[in-house]
Amino acid sequence: MNRQHHQDEIIEGREITLTIFRYDPNNKESKPHYQDYKIAETPGMTLYIALINILTRIDHDLSFDFVCRAGICGSCAMVVNGKPRLACKTLTSEFTDGKITLLPLPTFQHIKDLSIDTGTWMNAMSVKVESWIHSKEQVDISKLEKPIEPEVADEVFELDRCIECGICLASCSTRVMREDFLGAVGLVRTARFAIDPHDERTDDDFYELIGDDDGIFGCMSLLGCEDHCPKDLPLQTKIAYMRRKMVEVK
Amino acid sequence: MKIVYTDALIVGGGLAGLRTAIATKDKGLETIVLSMVPVKRSHSAAAQGGMQASLGNTVMSQGDNEDVHFADTVKGSDWGCDQDVARMFVNTAPKAIRELAGWGVPWSRIGRGDREVIINSKKETITESNESHGLINSRDFGGTKKWRTCYTSDATGHTMLYAVANEALKRGVVIHDKKEAISIIHEDGKCWGVVVRDLKNGDLIAYVARGTMMATGGYGRIYKQSTNAIICKGIGVAIALETGIAQLGNMEAVQFHPTPIVPSGILLTEGCRGDGGILRDKDGYRFMPDYEPEKKELASRDVVSRRMIEHIRAGKGVDSPYGEHLWLDISILGREHIEKNLRDVQDISKTFNGIDPADEGKKGWMPVLPMQHYSMGGIRTNAKGESPTMKGLFCAGEAACWDLHGFNRLGGNSVSEAVVSGMIVGEYFANYCKETHLATHTLTIKRFLQEQSDYLDEILAYDGEYNIFDIKDEMRNIMQEDVGIFRNGEGLKEAVEVLETLLKRTKQISVGSKIRGNNPELNESYRVPKMIKLALCAAKGALERTESRGAHYREDYTKRDDANWLKRTITSWKNPEDTLPTVSYEEIDIKGMELAPAFRGYGRKGSLIENPLSGERAKEIEEIKKKLKGCDRFELQDALMPYKLPLNFKEKNERVGVGYE
Ligand SMILES: Cc1cc2nc3c(=O)[nH]c(=O)nc-3n(C[C@H](O)[C@H](O)[C@H](O)COP(=O)(O)OP(=O)(O)OC[C@H]3O[C@@H](n4cnc5c(N)ncnc54)[C@H](O)[C@@H]3O)c2cc1C
Ligand code: SF4
Ligand code: FES
């Protein structure tokens, strides 16, 4: 096969080694294993650039999930040297010994290599916590919108920033044991709606959705989620806020 | 062979597709949305700066209304848009944003009293009224007369997409992600669904429906440098082209955004300049006022991008290992503003470039260069969003040439269009699905499935000398060089030739892994020929269009030529064996326009070849206006260019201070 590559003319630095988990569960001949790839590091190289490099120049069969490559869409979470992170926002220069090991994000269905299925779980979670405004009011869209205090809108926005990357789940010991645990992503979603003035749900309503061990009472406050959340959401305080509310319902 | 039946099939789960799904589901239609990625990861999520809707809430947008939004949009399009569609759009946009507010999008709200803003790089104090307290805020954007762009910090697309996706889930819309449509099923000129490849395991599935909506987004990734997500390959648009029946409109109309960051190409929103940020050259000099004294950094995107390249060509670019660039300076807005309203911008700049844009002085300047950003072209539809040549095929959002944007779209008009067209076209589409009975044969469906299956086997059996990734790189390079911001006949001719060669070469490849399952090289091997076809439509359209209009700029034909070119480019792919598209044109009706063609008010003056009909129409408009003196603006509008909207979308929009006037 002819592989004439057009290396971009940029300064190349040290050689780095990526050790990547390889496995295709749909292919009977495939066995889980690690594969090493050596590439030349370029200035400002992210794991996105590194993996695209490997795909286009070394191994055309490597699967992974990138969409926005800008840390916005939440597609590319994987385990990087033991920590769950967004690959597109991870610079290779962080790793001083030039050795990087990549595994697919646990707790989701594995598709192939570094590719996982997050859509199925996240959509089910959204349905389970009824991740939408509940209101009896019929909005007349030709009329002025309902006024909202600017600070309140900002607070809701703060929690609306979750990108469903799944990193909080991968860093959560409860979730690793309990498949149906909603995790920080699901619990914070309820907090988001609980503080939204458009939503008329009461604490009792939320209790119906999260008042059990798969919900708010499953959290053991181990903080793994907040430490790793790439959007720096205030996960612990908001989970605690919901827990206080739910305890009162009991 | 797997066949899935539904009433309404929507390909694409971005803002346009999901809002359409809500329209069909609300009509009681069984609805399936297909997407290459989990829908909340669609490219709509990346929209930063905001959504245009003429609410007129803040003091800086007083006096705004549908008419002002309409005029801005038509001028922005360089008179290339369909004015009917623009009218439909501007009247529905305020309704769309209010619907979204009700669905919980946490729009940034106005606080009463004084607030400091930066205007023309000077601090000024504005005072918001009591009445507007708590209403939706808006910021300034390029090419707009008023501050009309509503936002949630700089994560607007994300919050909109989540709200719309959750509303779709609430209604029980069925979402199948990691599914890629690779061909359109049709019989006797009618569309009956798509053949899909399951990206998890490679299975082929036919999705069959009464009506099919393509909401597959843009095709920016045919360029080397683009702000678009890496899934924006235009496959949905390409499979419509490949039917030989559906047609594409204005594929050469490609937008370049002034301020993606160098070298990654990640976008820094227009909100940076809207909020008061400025562009500087290698000497730290603010150069835009010299070129555009009136709108400065906030002229329309096509104009600012060209001025930047002009300035670099004049030797004022900053040298870097990645080539020349200019600087974007938002440090003048102050840390507090940046950390609240331009937070993702700061995060992007810090993470990918190690620059904190809130740092004062040169330290905080971010390297920027214009890059591909938006596809004005797409599947040609009528004002109802249906292909005029293939029944049952609808299209909305960036994938469509509905034609709201003509040759240049305004920032903030696109997420707005995605939702608004989801409402309007969604309604027409739902009606079509209600009225239509499935009338295709299992044999037809099986034939389309078999064709794709054979095609994939054929690819795996190729035994050529080339590699698909190299071919893709070459396509992206030639598009970047010759079909970019500045174009000329010679370069375009070469581009068409090279692309044609590349298209033929896509059959002279070989694929390493021979499995039909999850196989990234196989994915590229069927996608790249489709991408090259789109590239050819863009290049050929650009070559034949011997004028400059909006984002299409010809160095050898620098004038906008209304006498010869007030028309839409239509490309089609007549036979599967063809290696070039067939180009034809659709006249734009000047006599039916509400706003007769004229100078836009920014960009180069005196570079317009007038069409005699423009003057005639302008006179007619004047006369109608004289005759209707004393009538309100709605009656006048109706006399100039009557238009229709479904549901209650034609109702007047209420505004603070003026009611329904
Ligand atoms: C970085 C960036 C910032 C932007 N900021 C703004 C802004 O501030 N304001 C503004 O108005 N506009 C902005 N835009 C433009 C705007 O975001 C898009 O034009 C708009 O979101 C497009 O929406 P859509 O629904 O048409 O397509 P998308 O959101 O792109 O969705 C396309 C969908 O189609 C699916 N799909 C594609 N092909 C296939 C296939 N073959 N089979 C199955 N599914 C398929 C995808 O999975 C996806 O779900 C920005 C664009 C970029 C690149
Ligand atoms: S809460 Fe944070 S870590 Fe969890 S899914 Fe959302 S963004 Fe990701
Ligand atoms: S690719 Fe979107 S967050 Fe990494």
C-alpha cells in the first residue's frame, strides 16, 4: 500500500508513546490487548491531535469518539493514565515522561477500542429524572416572556453547563457497583430544575424520582465526581442541597 | 435485512432536527430521529455567541422589530436570500426564543439600572428601565443595527440543544444514535426513507417513513481549516445529491469566520467583538476602523474576514510557526466581564494556547485567522422546506438552502434559523406525513439496501495504490487554497480538475481491515467520495459565478453583478458515473422583493453592477409607501410582499414599551 504522507511543516519535538487499549467485542477474532504507538510530539499537541495522527498515519483501524474537539460536546471522555478526562482538552506535554496510557471510559457499554455508547444511558437518565420543565402554564409565545431575576437565571445556567460526558460516573464508586445509580450527572440535573422558576415540581415530586438508593441516598460523598468534572460544576454542594430537601420529605 | 417503519423520519439530531421532531410528535406521528452521535453532542452544542430575535428588551435594542431584523438579514445576504423566507423567519424568531425560555433555556436576563459596557473600545454606562428588568438580554453582533443576539454566556447552543432534546425525550420521540444515513430510498421521484449504517457494528438498516427530513448540518470539513466539528462532513446533503433528483443550492456560498484561534481552528465567538473586543495587527494597531469606518470590527463576517486577509497581505500579519495571523484583544473588556460572559472563550484560549485573554495588554491577545465556518449552501428547498424536485424529502437547518442567508449569513441567525425552521418546516413536514400513505414496495427497499451492501463490499475489494486519508487531505488542501476567501478563475479551474481526479482516485484505494463491522477506514472510504462531490459543487459553482457576492469573492470579478447574477446556483449529479456536477440557475425575482437590491452599507463602495429592474422595483416600493401613508407597518409590509406562515406564527409579537406596534 502506498502511504505518502504530507507531514505538516511544524517543529517536531520529542517522541511520545501512547499505549492504547484495543478490542472489538463484535469481532470474534479480536482479543483485548494494549498496543503501543510512537509518534513525534508537536507544540500544543492534544490527545485529539495525537489520536488523529495515529489514525491517519499509523493505524487506520483505531476507533474513538471526537466531535467538537474543543471541550464543549462531552464526547471524548476516556481514562488517561488512570484518570477519566476529556481527551480533546488534554495536552500531551503534561506527561513529562512522554508515556500515556489510554482506556475506554468504564461504566458505559464498550463499542470498540476507545469508543463507547453514552447516548443510551444519558437519554435513559434524562427520562428517568424527567429532565424538562414541568409547568401547567400555557406559554403564549407571542407575548412577553416571563421575567426572571438575572441572578437566578445565572444560577440555573451554572448547572445547565453539564455536558453529559460521563466522567463523574467513571469516578464514582457507587456507580461502579450499582448500574442504575444516577450519579452526579443525574442528581445535579434535578437540582437544576429544582431551582428553575419555570419548573413547578415540589420536593415530593422530586422524591418520587430520586428518593432511593439509585438516587440521592446512594451517594456516599466521596467527591470523585467533583474532582474530575471538566466543567467544574459544584457537584457536592448541589447533591447535598438535594439530599437536605429529600430528607425533609421523609 | 432489517427494516424499521415509522411515520416521520428525521435524519439529524441538532436543533433543526429535534425541533422538527417535536412538531411531528405533537401531531401524533410516530417519530424517529437518527444521528451520527448522541444528539446532545450534535454540532449545535458548539454555538457560542447567541441567537438573533428582535425582542427589543434592552435599551441598546430599543426600536428593534421584525422590519429591522429583516433588512439586516437581506443586506447581510448581499440580496442573495429568499425574502419570503427571511420574512417568515424574522416573525417567528421572537416566538422561538420565548418558547425556548418556557422550556427552561436560562437566557441571560436584564437587571434594572446602570451597567457598564464597551462601545468602540470606550467604557460607557447604559441604564436599563424598570420595565425590562428580568427580560431576556441581548448583545451586539456583526452586521446588525441593534443589539439583537440573545445568549447564555457563551454556551448558547449547548443550553438550547439540551432544552430541545429534553423536550423531544419528554414527548417520547425515538432517538437512534451512532447511525449514519448513507443513501436515500426513493421510488417514482418520491422519498421513502434512508439506508443507515450502524456505526457501532456496521449493520445496514432501512428506515422507511411517509416523509423524510434531512437536518444533517453543514459540510465545513471539506476545508483544511474549519471551526466545524469533525462530523460536519455533509454526508446528508451528499446523499440527497446522489439521488440525481434532489438538487443543491448555492454550494459556493461558504462563510469564513474572522476569529478562530490559531492553530487549532477552535472558534472564538463573534460575541468577543460584539461585546467590544478589537482586532490588532503585528504593531498592536487597531486596523479595522481604517477599512470600515462605520461598522469597524462589526461589519458582516465576509467583509471583516476579507479585510483581515487584505491587511495581512499588506505585510501587517504576525509571524508564527503556523503562518501569519492577527490578534484578537478582549482584555479591554475586563476580567469580570470575560469570566461571566466569555467563559468558554477564556477556557479555550487558556487550555489550547496557554493565554488568559483577561490578562491586560499584549499578554492576553489571542492569535486569530479567518477559517471556514458556515455552509450557506445545501439541499435546495421551497419556502415550505420541501425539495422542489423530490416529493417527501424535506430539509431544515444548516443542511438546507431554504434560502435565508443567501451569500452570507449573519452571526446569531443560524441557531435561530435551526429552531425557527424546525417550527415552520416542521409543521409543513408533519402535515405532509399525515396526508401521505406509504406507497413504496419492499422490493424497492431491499434493492436500496442491497446496493449499499454491494457498494461496501466493492470498496473492501478495491486493490489500488492510494490511501483514503491522503485523498481526503488533498481535497481539504485544495479547497483551502483555491476555493477560499479570495478566489480567481485560474485557481478555481485547477481546483475542479484536481477534485475530479481525486474523485476518480477514490476507487483506486485499498482498505487495510476487511471487516464490514466497526471499521474507521471503511467509514472514510465511503464518506470521502461524497465529500469530494460536495467540494466539486462548491468549486464548480464558484468557477462559473463570475462576480463577487457576500462570501463569494472573485479577484478577477470584484463587483457584485446584479445585472447577470441575481440568481441561485443549482447543482445536481445526474448520473452515478458522472465525475462533475451539472450546474444550472434559478432566477431571483426582483419585482417581488420587499427590499430592492442596493448597496449594503458596508464593504467596498462603488462595486455594484445594477440590474435595471432594481430601480424599477425601488420606485414601485416608494409609490406603494406613498399611497399607504398613515397605514401601520404591518399593512405596508403586506402590500409590499405578502407571505404565509402556519399555525399562529404570523401573529404580532409583543414588545416592552410598545406592545404590539
Ligand atoms: C463553533 C461554532 C459556533 C457557532 N456559534 C453560533 C452562534 O453563536 N450563533 C448562531 O446562530 N450560529 C452559530 N453557529 C452555527 C450553528 O451552530 C449551526 O449552524 C447550527 O447549530 C446547525 O444546526 P443543525 O441542527 O442544522 O445541525 P447540527 O447541529 O450540525 O446537527 C446535525 C445533526 O445531523 C446528524 N447527522 C449528520 N449527518 C448525518 C447522517 N449522514 N446520518 C445521520 N445523522 C447525521 C448529526 O449527528 C447531528 O445530530 C456556530 C457554529 C460553529 C461551528
Ligand atoms: S456533571 Fe460534570 S463530569 Fe458529570 S457528566 Fe456533567 S460535565 Fe461531565
Ligand atoms: S470532542 Fe467534544 S469534548 Fe472532546
